[in-house]
Amino acid sequence: MSESSNSFEKQAKSLFDESVDQLDAATLSQLNRRRHRALAELHGHHIRWARWAPAAGVAAALVVAVMLALPQTQVNSSLPVSDMDILLGEDSIEMLEDLEFYAWLDLQEEEIG
């Protein structure tokens, strides 16, 4: 397999070299100018991105520092507590053990109210 691929590569290279040798000077000059223009454009895009990379890194570090420095927001205690909040709270296991009792209490409140 490697011998056939080597011979194919050699044949392709020789055909390419022959086709390049047959080009006239104007075409070679035009190809060379376009190649240099493409490389300059590629290099220009790289420089523009690299110019902003340190500023983006500093901005990201500042955002993280501010988030860590600010105190954590407090939960508003005036909000009503729902049943799910109670069940998902710290005492949820104890409440689940007495779930029938709490259902009975709920029925008593409905009957009274």
C-alpha cells in the first residue's frame, strides 16, 4: 500500500511541477500577489484578535472578582412559604414521616374556615 501511495505522490508532484513550469510570467506574478494578499489578510485578522485578548481576560477577571466580593443576596422573608418549600427544606424527612397528620390538619383548617 505504501509503495503505491508513494508512486502516486511522486506522479502527482511531477504533474504539478510540470503544470507550474508551463505558466507564463504574468500568471505567476498574479498568483504570487494574490498569495501575499491572502497571507497579509490572514495575519491582519490574527493581530486584531490578539490585540483584544488581554483586555477580554482582564474584563473576565474583574467580573469574577466583583461577583466574589459582593455579599450574597438575602432571600426576602416576607414572601409566603409554599408547601413545596417546606417539603424541600431541611426538615423534609421529618415532615414526610408525619404526612398523614399534616393532611388531617389541612382538612381541619378547611372545615373551620
